[in-house]
Amino acid sequence: MEIAAERIERLQDLARAAASNGEDDRARYYVRLARRIAERNRLSLPREFRRFTCDRCDAYLRPGTNARVRVRDGHVVITCDCGAHARYPYED
């Protein structure tokens, strides 16, 4: 595994820990840093990381705290506190 990919994983763990401790600004900083590293090294972010971050405000999403999760016909809708929506398909 590349150094950049390892660092992105580490930043994901740090963002999750900071968000669970209520340090939303620090979690947002870690998310932005991980995205910058991925862009510079032409890497794609892991699926779990993409699903739990807001594309508009870079917040680390915690369902029930700063994100609303709804299940619709064939997809899941995640709404951030900033108002951004993300839709992900699923199969039965």
C-alpha cells in the first residue's frame, strides 16, 4: 500500500474519532486534508470515506447527529445539516 493511501486511512480514523468527540471543525480539517492528498496523488477515496463525508461542507457525517438517513425505493438518501443530499443505490 502506498504511503498516501495509508495516510488517507489514518486521516479517516482521526476524522471519525474527532467527530465522535464533538470536534466537528477538527474532523472537517482531516477530511479536507485527506481529499487534498487523494487529489495530489491521483487516488480515489475509499468507499466508506466517501459515503460518510459531505461533498459540500466536508463534514464527517454521523447519522442521527449531523446527518439524516432515509431509505427510499432502491436508494438511500443521506442529508447533511448543510442541506446537501447524497443518494446511494442498494439492492434487496
